[in-house]
Amino acid sequence: RDVIDICAGQARLKFLSRAATTTTQKTPQLLREGNSVVLEVKDLCAYADDECSADEENDEKSKVPWVEHKFAIGDGTRPEALDEALLKMRVGDIAEVKINASSEYQLCDALLPETQTMNFTALFVVKVIEVTDDSVTDDKFTMSHRERLEYGKKMLDRGRMLYLTKRIRRAKVMWDKGADVFSLREPQGEFDKDGERKNKESFKIAHKIYNNLAMLHLKMENYTEAEAFASDSLDCKKDNIKALMRRAKARLNLNKWDEAERDMDTALQREEESNLEKLKRELVPLREKLQLLRKQQDLKDKKDGFGNIFKKSEKNTYYEDDDVAKENEAFPCKGQSKQLTTTQLDWDEEFKRIDMEEAEALRWKGMKEREHKYNLLRYAHDPEIYMNNDK
């Protein structure tokens, strides 16, 4: 398509020209995160909301000079919407990128939000000139161990900065990328003596990313994901008190009360003496909530369960209302048993159906199958005898 909505509908990519190809020349690959690119860009923000005629607008836009830009896709120095648009472009493409006013997709990760202006509609024309470095940072399978560590640390730090500047959605994107890289573990065993060491190095960064994602999912009330990421963090570092507390909160909301209480007790056992009193104060509201939830469940069970076991059911019974003893009475005073409608089975038809099912089963199993194989062998040995017997 020539027009594509990007950035959750808050930006638009409109192709003005596609990369030229020939029968002997392959179509250029799509750009990827980590590619170092050279672009020529026209800044048309001044014309984004103009109401002039198309001819006047085109004349004015044609006078705007092209400006060269060199950067790596995803390095945070350019608006997020531009990075997303470039991932759908190839060398030689020319496209118009329009970003809605007040959209956070206009922001650059490397700059503080208060230093950036986004109260206008952003409009650019982008021409991809070349890729100077085709290395990528989004393929965990081609990365070396050292490259994964560096990439994970960069995603951790960028996510922290974005979180501190209240850009929660963007922080989650960074931490998700870091978590994905560390989902790949090095093999451990006699054939790779360094596997255990490499994994321990990865765990030092990975447990922080998993823990931060658990925190974000708790805030978003995604309790299943919060529990999973907290567990991942604990797999990397079992004495991570924050991860234990976050998993306990998630499990409380998932009605896993015994597991939540176990996490609280484990946190108390593993916390350092100097921080023990602070942790106990943090646990007070959690234990109060756990106690309240259990009390509410007990009341519900009493109301819906054993508390009503001897009371009259609202469902249909085998007795008329007058034939059921009233409260504090041993026997009913009047009434007759309900006359139930009976259904009489046709037993001949029922036995016939059962015989047919058994016959069908025996056709493929047991004696019928063995008889069939025997006849085949007999025919192969002496066809004439078989045919005579068949008559």
C-alpha cells in the first residue's frame, strides 16, 4: 500500500516513490533496527496544517531544501515515528511521514520531554540514500554473548530514563526488547565450559529487566504477566526481595493466596537485618488484604455452600410444595408426591442398536480382522479353492 497508518494510528506513512528495480537487480531489503543510514529530509512542518491550494503548496514545498541526516535506526536520536516508518522503507524509497500534534511519537528517546516541542503536526519528506552499516540489533540469534550483554544493558538504561520521565509505554518497549534478548541462554555442560559463566553474566542484567517489567505490569493490572516476569527475575536471582514482593502482590490479585503468603514469608527470611523493619511495614497492608480476602471467601462459602445445604432448593424437585416439611416441622401436613412423567424405552430397538454397534466394531477388530487376513493368505496360496468355498 502507498499509505500506511503507523504508531497506533497516530502517524501516517505515504510513499511518494518506490525503490527502482530491474530484472537483474534484486529488490533492496527492508531497513532494520541498528542499520546506520544516510537520509535526505525535507522539514515541512510549516505546511502541515496549511489551507492553501495544492499548486501553491507544491510550489512552496519544492523550495524547501533537502538536509542530510546520518544516524542508526533505533538509537533514540530521532522521533519514534520516524524510526517506525524507516522499518517499512528500503534504500531508494521516498515517503512522507506525518505525525499528529501532541503525540508522544514525536519525541526522541535521547532528549528530555520538557526540552522537546510537540504541540504541532510534524510533517517530513524522507529519502533513503544508503545504508552505511547493515549490522542489526534486533536479532538475538546472530549476536555474540558480549553483544547481547551490551544491548541488554543499553535497553535497561534507556528504559530507566524513559520511566523516570513518565514515558511508561516507551520504557516498556525498551525493557521488552532487553527481555527478548535474554530469553536466549547459553548451553551448559562438558562441551561448553563457559556456558555457566556467560549465563551468570546475563542474569546480572536480565533480573533487573524482568523485575522492572513485573512492576509495570502490576501498575497496568496485568497480574498474570506480572507474576511471570517476577518469577523470571527470581530464576536469575533467588534472593531478589523486590521480585518476591511484586509476585506476592500479583498472586494476591490472582487469588493464589497460599503462594502469595509463601512469597511474603520468603522475603522476610531472605531480607538483610538492616532492612527488615522496613520490609515488615511494607508487608502490613498486604497481609491485611490477604486476611480480608480470606474472610470474604469464608462468608461466601458459608452462604453458597454448607449454610444452604438443608434449605429448599430453587430447582425442580420430586415433590409438590405442600409435600415438603415446613421449617421446624418434622412431617408435611398435606400434599401428595409429584406425579413424574415416565419415558418407556423400546428395549427391542435398544438391543438392536447395541448389537449393530458391536458388529461394526468387530468388523475392524478382533476375530473379523483375523479372519480377513486368513482369507487373504488362503487366496494367495490357492485362489481356486478360495473361490469355490466362497460360492
